[in-house]
Amino acid sequence: MSNLSGRYGIFKLKLLGTIFFGLLTLMPVHAQFYNGSQMPFGKSRVQYGDFLWTYYRFDDFDTYFYLNGKELAIYTARYAKEILPELESLLETRMSDKIEFIVFNSLTDLKQSNIGLVSEQQYNIGGITHIIENKVFIYFDGNYANFEKQIRAGMARALIDQSIYGGSVGRQITNATLMSMPAWFIDGLVSYIAEEWNTEIDNYMREGILSGRYRKFNHLKGEDAIYAGHGIWKYIADKYGKQAIPNIIYLARVSRNVETGFLYVLNISFRNLVKEWYESYRGQYLNSDEGRQKPVTAPVQKKVIKAVVYDRVRLSPDGKYMAWISNQDGQVKVWLHDTRNGKSKVVYRQGHRLDEKNDLSYPLIEFHPNGNTLGLITERKGEIRFYQINLESKRRTWQFIYGFQKIVDMAYSHDGRRFVMSAVRKGQTDIYVYNIAASAAEQITRDVYNDLNPVFINNSRQIVFSSNRPSDTLTEEPKIIKPGFDHKHDLFLYDYAAKSKVLRRITDTPYANEIQPVEYEKGYISYLGDENGIYNRYLAGFDSVITHVDTAAHYRYFTRTYGLTNYARNIVSHTSSPRSAKIAEIIHSGQYRTIYSYDQAPARGIERLAPPLTGYMEQKLLEVSLLKEKEKSAQTQVKPKERRRRFVSVYAGDPELPASDSLIDLDQYRLGREGLKRPGSKSGLSPVDERDNFVIPKQRNYNVEYRINELVSQLDFNFLSTSYQPFSGGGGPIFLTPGLNAFFRIGLSDLLEDYRIVAGVRLDFNLVNNEYVVSIANLKHRLDREIYFHRQSIEQISLYSIVRYRIHELHYILKYPLNPLLSVKGTATMRKDRAVFMSTDQYNLREPDINRYWVSGKGELTYDATRQLGLNLLDGLRYKVFGEYYQRLDGDSKNTNMVVLGFDIRHYLPIHRNFIWANRFATSTSFGKSRLIYYMGGVDTWLAPKFTTDAPIDYSQNYAYQTLATNMRGFYQNVRNGNSFAVINSELRFPVFSYLANRPLRSDFLTNFQLIAFGDLGTAWTGATPYADENALFTRVISRGPLLITIREQREPLVGGLGFGARTRLLGYFLRADYAWGIEDMVINKPVFYISLSLDF
């Protein structure tokens, strides 16, 4: 009996020990190296202000806007209503749902929004569907031509996406999984629909064709892909008719193959189509550079980088300095060049390299007339700032400029006390003169037309600017009545001294633009014009003749214009310094923008040029001529109706009309802009415009409404809320995943994506140990807040019991972005663990449930400056530094704690196009009363992991948790272990088929297929360093009966691996295969083969 009770006591002790150990080791989640190298990164959006959104609800559109955006919202709806039938006819489809326009006053405001933000990378990409909605985000940059282009592009993309992916959620899930469209296909088609062929596109296409860059069509990305795609769709429309476009889209969707659409509709393979397109444009451009000039001087820049946009070149009045702006993917620098010694330096920096829309409109720079100060206007933290930088002392002074949504351009007066600017206020771009000392603006123009590039001339008595206004008389038209302005800009002169209401028209070219006027010398201005199809420099001279004399002489003023250059490529920016007789310009040739500087010749003795027309401009003028002849012929064939006399209502106070005015053509009559009004009637925009029956509805406040924006249904190998695993003693493989399971998640967000709700479930195949998660996030303000609830069930089977752990966690997360790339994140967690004994026998039936409570805190500093080049192909740097603290609150073990510190840094370098070299260094350590053991070896999400016991484990470290230190290919798990680790990974990633193929690939498998060559180096250890005597690697304990033998071994702590592998996407999942040889103690081991599912390292 005593023997039996003794055995029962031993059984009870072992059982309690197992339970205690299991509860002790189940700790809170969201650790950093919880799953090997799968480290979450991500960019942020910084909100500097709070926008109060309202909207108009029309029949086919909703237009959302905020303060000072009302006029833009109304204009958007008018223009969208006007062009919708045209777009639906072109694409032969109808909009199934409303289009929601979200109108921002500037690109800076748009960049503050959370629209399209993906804060953290997902390593399992299979089964994810982003729901496409009819949301169009547009912004105003001061030019209505660009604003209309955005509206057309947004509507075109909505219709195209609907045609390709479908309107229902079910069709989107199917097509998003099985279809992969190249960038040029959709982006090029959107560009073709949104924008007519113009000088800029023609310049891009000419350079791309003549340089041979567009020959490899499938390799094009970014702007090259857009313009080349635009060109090929235009070629199809011109040769095969516009009706072929919707047929190609339809067959591409049905067959889920781009090439099939072209083959069946055009009866020509895509390869031959591209060849024909290329040869056609090559024939047009082959001799287009003959007879045209190129700059003969050396560039000002010592090195011209093709990825950098150079703009806004300026010369100081004395000619000592030259300044310009460089913009590399959003990272802006203002350069100051000393013309005397040829040295350049950066005097101002702003922004970061981001993979998003690049704002090229800021900063604005201009030299002060004293020559030692550089004026600069920019937007920082959502506000407009005016800086003045002293070039000698480097001292900066700055002030806010209030009352404007954007400043488009500026130029100092001759005394430097004021500057004239083109600025946006309530959706209108007008000319203002700003008094610097008084911080007050004097408005010059008050109408809806684009007024751009103003500059003082003639000792600040006159202002020259570029505008698309049809009349030379200044009128006040504060309301945007009818959409669709003329996109061509002419030059006008305003008499600022006399405050005249009548402008003087300098140029009048109905099919060309004149922009960027600068004072050349007294009586002359220089400007850029594309009259011949290429932006060249022109000269305009002012002159006058006496028309008659009565009591005084009366003059008629006129302007003579002629060309100064005959370049083969566009000039994008130019300047002139009359005092020093120097000029500077930036020429855009292909992917390069080059700065040149010359001596300025006197205006009266300069050679006058007449640049010959390009093929594009000749064709355009021919089409216009034929259209006019057709209209003239039609008018002569139609006999005008006999005009009949009608009664006309005349009101008291109206001026008397002549008899001829009583003859009113009822068929041709149109109501004027102001209309006929009774005396005392109010003018302005009425709620109903009788001309087009456009009704402005009631203005409504925006209320948060949620809609589905993401669905995930995938086979998964991860826990929903990842954590360190309990230390199992080091006897077998480490499974950081729960095995194959079904994962479902749904994401909801509001229209502006400020509020997000995510709910997910991981269904285990036994339907018992399921996992649930719910998250609610508020991203509206700069400080992001999120509440995260997680429930998990895990079973642990010991020799005596089956214990099911029910884990409930509540996380409160705060994230503060310091800038779009750098953020600080803190997480506070409360956790309850409940151990439930399964009733396998009488003893387990009587065991009560055991509850444990934990709290933890975590801090992270994350930097992410990477840009996407393709799937698993990045460019840039990212890193994370983190710290974690865990504390138990209840029972005898309430003093149990653990601290984990570490960081992970990764750099991706493009070798050529999308062939990259990726490198990673990661390290971490744990300390406290409990510790974390890192097992080095293998890869993440290894589907069939194996474990080695060659590396001894130091059980005196009081390990409570375990995780992997990866990648270390060429070994099984546990080639090294300890409470600290460090590893270096290096990979060459070569996307074979997408790099070599010169046509769209039919297979997603081939598109994303990559060959990898890699090397790994690292170690895990106990003690201060890997070579310290405390490292357990150097000690081996052998137990033989009563003998316990301790042996000190001489081993190299560092291990390495070399090998190769392949990557691709299969059925939506990113599949990795690696074959590696491990190197240990200078001995090459037998190779090991790995199959895994994960992105990156």
C-alpha cells in the first residue's frame, strides 16, 4: 500500500511539474523573432491637420471635399457628368455603381491621408483579394488641365477595372487570383483615354524609340511603361479603330491572358504587333532630329543621374550663383552652384524617397535682387512656408503664408520687398502681389482661368504671366460655371503701375503653349513655347507706333516674337540674368535632365530662328485644317432659316435695344453668362443651371460608413497572433507554425480608410483548437491607435495528462510616425491563460482549472525606405530596433520576468533593373529570471523540419521559451543555440523570365520565377561573447551510469552555409526551394534541401 501511495505521489509531482512548466512558459505574444526572420516592417502616413469632410450626392457620382474645396467638387461633378457617356461609349460598358470622388486641395493634403496605406508586410500572400471600389482620389495643383486629366484617368480606371475584375465581390476574388495584367496594359490605356497626344508625350516617345529603350517593351516600368502603353493603344485605335479596344479588354478577361485578346481581335500576335508599332514610330522619328541643334557647352552638373528630376534653374542677378532643384523619388535638394569655381553644394533638403506620387511642384526658388539671398517657398507639415536663406552666413528666416491652398510660382520685385505669385484660393489660380514685411497679398486677377508663371518686368511696373483666358479684359468670375477650359496658354502683360483692367496679349497661338516668361533685357522677354512641337526658347520684343495725334499722341502697341533655339528635345526650365548677361536652361532628353549655361547675346543682334515643325505638329495642323474645311463645307450646304420678328420682353430700367436686336434667332440663340435678369435680381451660380440642367444637391456631412476592402481565404501555416513557444527541452524539431490550416479574414474600412476593422479565424482541421482575432484601428490622427483581441487554444500532451490551454489576450497599440519612413510603436498587453485538464482518468477529472495572468510592454523603432520592384524584389533600406518586457502578476511566480532586446537591418541593392542583391544582419539577446533560447539552423516555415542534438543545451540558463534564429541553410535546427544570436544573410535574386522576356508572360509562375544564390554566416551562444568560456558549445557532459564526465571541446562557434534556390508564386502562394551545403569547423557537410512558404529571407 505504501508502495502504491509512493508511486501516486511521484505521479502527482510529475503532473504538477508539467502543469507548472506549461503555464510558466505560455507567455504573451507579438514578439519580434517569433517566427525566425519574418519581421514586420512598413511605412506610415503623417497627419498634420484634421479635415472636416462634406459631400454632394449626385445621380452618378458623390463628390467629397473639405474646407475651400467646394468649387472643385462642383467642377468635378460637372466635368464627370459631361465625359461619362463618352468614356462608356469608348469602353462599351456602363458604370454599375456610383463613382466616389474624393477631392483634395493639394497633393500635400492627399499624402496625409491613409488611402492605400499598407502598414505591415504579409509574408503569406496566397488567397488575398483587395476589393476594388469606384473610389477616385484627385487633387488640384493649380492647373485645370491637369485636374481634368485626373478626373478622366480616375473614371477610365474605374470602368477598366470593372470590365476586367468585375463589379461583384465574387468575380473580383476569382479574377484577382487568376489574372495578372502588365503595367503598360492598364496604365497605358488609362493614359490614352485621359490625355490627348501632346508635346510632352511626343518628346518621351521620340527619345524612347530613337534610343532603342522601347524595343524591349516588356521591360519598361514607371513613366516609360505609361507612355509606351499610351503609344501602342493609340496605334491600335488609329489603325484598327477605337472599337477594337473594348473587344481586346473583354477577350483578355475571358481568356485571362493579355496576348489572346490582341490575337483574336486584331488577328496578329502581340509580338508582331509590338514589332509593327515600333517600326511605325521609328519610321516617323528616324530623321526628326535632322536640322535641329544640341547644346554645344558642357553640362553644369558633374554627374547627371537619370533617376533624378532636375528643375527650376535660377541665376543670381550678378551671375555669381546658379541654383536648381533635384528631386529623387520625393527626396528634394536645393543646390547652389558657384559659377566662379564650379563647385556645387546643397543648401536645403526636404522629403524622403517614397514609392508613391512624387510632388514636383515644391519647393519654389528665386534669387533676391541683392544676389546674396535665396527665396524659397515650400510646404512643411501641411503649411506653406516662405524661407529666405542668406548665402554668406547660411542663416535662414522664415514665415507662414496664410490664406492659400497652394502657391504655384513666384518671382521677386526689383526692390526685393514684394514678390508676385500664382496662388490657389478656393479652387482658383490667380495672380497676387505679396508684401513680405506686411504678410499681405494684393489680388490682381479674380477669375476661373489658369494664371501661371508671373514675373515682374520693367522695374516692377508690369507683370507678365501665362494664362488660358480667352479675353484680354479682367473680369470677376469667381464661380466655375462650365467645365472644359482651353488647355492652351498664351502670354499676357498686366500694367501693375496703372492698375489697368485691360491686359495686353503678347502671344496668340491657338495650338501651342507659351509658358515661363522671364525678363531678357529692357523691352524684351524670353519664354518657352511648343509652337513647332518641341519646347524651345523664344524672344518677344515690345514696340509701338503712333496711330494718330490730337491733343496728345496715341500709340498702338505690338509684339514681335521669334525663336532663339531649335533643339531636338524639350526645354523644361530656363532663366535669364540681364545684369550679368547669362542664361541657363534644363533640357529633358529621355531619362536625363541636363543643365546648361551660356552667355546672353544682345536682343537686337541675336540670330532669329524659325524652328521647323515636328511630324506630330504637322499632323495636328493638317487635322485642324481638314476639320475647318469640313465645317465650312457643311455650313454652305445648310440653308439658314428665315429669321422672324418676335416680341421681346422689356423691363423698366433696361437699355433700349436697336430695332435689329428684335430679330432673335430662336434656333441659334444662347443665354449669355450673366443671362437676362430683372433689376435687383441676384447674380451668381444658381442651384439649377438651365443650360445643362445641372442641379447642385444639398451639401451633406460625411459620416463614417464601413465597406469590405479585403478578403483573405488561404491555406496557412502560421498562428494568427504569433508568440514565443514554450521551451520543450530541446528534444525535437521546432514547429513555429501550427501546421496546415484554413485561414479566413475580412477587412472593413471607411471611405477615407481612417478607421479599420479586421476579423479573422484560423480553423484547425480537428475544429477544436481554433483561433480568433478582432482588431479595431483609428488612424485618423497622427497618433494611430489600435485595440487587438486574440483568443487561442493549444493542446499539450504529456505522459500523464492532456492539458488544453485557453489563451485570451488584449493588446493596446500606439504608433507615432516621426516621418513617413520612421515610426515609434508601443504595445501594452494583458493576458489570461487558463489550463483545462481533459478528463482522461479520475485524477484529471478532479483537477481544477488553473488561471495565470501576465502583462507585457514592447517598444519598437521602425525605419522602412524600401520600394517595390516586383514580388520579393525590393530596393532600399529598412530596419527595426525593439525591446520587450514580460511580467507575471499572480501566484508564487509573480516575480518571473524576461527582457528581450534586438534589431534587424536589411538592405536591397538593384544590380540591373529588377536583378537585386539583398543583405540582412540580425541579432538579439534575452536576459532576466527566465530566458529565451534561440535554435540556429534551417529556414522559416520549413515544411518538414529536422532537429540535431549535436549542440549541447545549457539548462542552467532557466530557459522558458524557444524560437528559431534563421536563416542558416545547410543545417538542421540546433546547429547552434543560446540566449543570444547573430546572423548575416546575403542573396542574389534573379527573376529569370521577367528579366529576359520581351513580351508579356502568360504564366504567373514564370513571371515571378526567381533563381537565388545565397550565403549565410552566424552563431548562437550563451555568455558574453561566442568565444567566452561560459558558452555551452565548448562543454559536453557524458553520463554513463554513476559516472558524470564533463569534456571541454575546441569548436568554432561560427557556422556558414552556401547554396542556391528557386522562388515563384504558385496558386497565389510564394513557394521557396533551397539546396545548401553547411560549413562547420571548416568542414563542408552534406547538402540539405528545404521547401518553405514565405517572402523575403
